Amino acid sequence: MSEDPIPLIGYTEKFSATPGETLSFQVSSHSASDYRAQLVRVISCDPNPEGPGVIEHSLDSPVNGNYPSRVQAVHLGSYVQVKEAKALDELGSFTIVATIYPTTPEQG
């Protein structure tokens, strides 16, 4: 397994937004060059050659443009940080399993 860092990582705090809603973007880049950001609407992200393919529509946005690269700490994946838990001190390891079923009950 390679220990090389992922060269460019970007994300926002939410997966979608309504018109006029403000989103924050976080980007970490290991490049010596600037990176270019472009807001797109993803129609399909199916890389299967038999499928529709990757389809994106570029959107006009103030975020579009070139930005200086800088490395920022990114904690990939889901995790929980426990500052102090005496019950865990004597354990060699432990496992936690969570089954999550995201829903929108208000929308039926």
C-alpha cells in the first residue's frame, strides 16, 4: 500500500444545496502549482462503458477560478474521537458497528 498523499482533495459540508444557499469548500493540494475550481452539476457519474458515462454541466459561480495550492489536514472517512475513556484503557482493540439508514421522514 502506498503512503503517498492524495494530490488533490476537495469537499463541502453538504452534498447538495438550494438556490441562494451558501456552501463552504475545503481543498488540500500537494501541487506546487495553482489548482482550478469549477462548480458543476453532476448528472451521471457512472464510469461503466455500457452506462451513460460521466455527465457534468458547468455552472457559473463566484467560486470558479484558480487558487494557490496548500496542504491542509484532511481526516478521510468517518471516525469518532474519544478524549478519555477509562473503560477502553485495558482493551487491546475493539470494534464498533453502526447501521445507518438516512431518511427524510418529513418528506414521506
